[in-house]
Amino acid sequence: MGFLDRLTGQGSKGSNSSSEPSAPLVDVNRLPLPNPTGLNRLHATFTGRCQGVGFRYTSASIADSLGLSGWVRNHMDGSVELEIQGSSSGIRRFMQKLFAAYQRYRFAFQIDKATAEDPIPGETGFKVRY
């Protein structure tokens, strides 16, 4: 069971089969964002069908549109790692938009792990790392 399953209460009801649409929107109120009024940084690992589908560039586009900073990169095991920094409401909106962008597709990805990190003062922009 992935992190998103735990957040959305899907448990073993959901599956990652390629014949199902992307996972439902994450319960953004349960993300580990400890500073409700200040700067937060979230480190997340996504698994499932998140490579070869424009995930990194979609993430960068959404982050840029919301004025968030951070980075995203692929891993050899097929997962994608992301760090996103900004207000708690900005990070929640980012996750909503990211999952909504893939709702119409017939594949699934999920957040496997998400942790709060210390913010990086002065960081600007969102980068795709290789």
C-alpha cells in the first residue's frame, strides 16, 4: 500500500494496473507540512507509472505557475523523487493540480513516501534534475 493509499483511505481496494485511471486526489490536509503559516519543504517519492508520461515537466510547470521552488528527478528503479518548497497552501495546491493533470489517463502513480524537510532559505525556481 502506497502513501497515497493511506492518505485517501483506498487501502487494498485500489490497484496500480495500467487499465485503471490515475490515483484519486491526495488528501492534501494530511500531507506532512508542519508550518501552516510559513515556509515548508516536502520530499516525496512517487511510484507507479510516473516515468515516460511527462511527470517531471508537468511538475515543473505546475510549480512555476504557483511560484514554488524545488526539484524533481527520475530514478533508475522507475520512481520519481521530488522536493517542493513554499507555503503549505501552495504545496497542497501543487499536489491537487499534479494528480488532477493525470486523472484522465489510464495509468496510475502514487506517493509512496512523503516527509517534511527543512526549508532552504532563498531557494528560487523549480528544476528538472537529471
